[in-house]
Amino acid sequence: MIAKTRTLSFIGAEMKLPTATAIDSRLLTGSALFGAGWGVAGFCPGPGLVALGMGEPKALVFVAAMLVGMVIFTWREKKPHVSVMTAS
């Protein structure tokens, strides 16, 4: 992969690649919700915003749902996470 060998982006900014490799329930749940929203609405975030700017009525519903999802995510991330400990 070319990006892993670079230290600077094409515009000169520092390269910050993700380091997480774990596939956990949060990743799977987020991916499923993203895919379901895309499939139901027919938009992904970028084109959804463009369609909203063009006055597409269903884009308004999509962008509103996307913003609600972002607020819920932010709220959940601020709450302390409960860890489940198993007996040994």
C-alpha cells in the first residue's frame, strides 16, 4: 500500500493512518446501520448533502436521520462505558 510508505500527504500534511485492527461489535453495528441507511435511502453522506442542496425531498429525511445518528453517537461516546467482567 502506497499510503503506508508516505510520511506526508500530496498537499504536505502529516499522514495519520488508523492503527486499530480489531473487529468488534461497535464496528459491526456501525457498518450495518450505515449500510442499511444507504440501502433504504439510496444516499451515502456526500451525495445526500449534494441532493439536499438540490432540493431533493427525500435527501432532507436522509440528512436529518444522519444528523440524529451523529448526535446519538456523540452522546453515547460521552457516557462512561460499562465493562462486563467475567468470572475466572
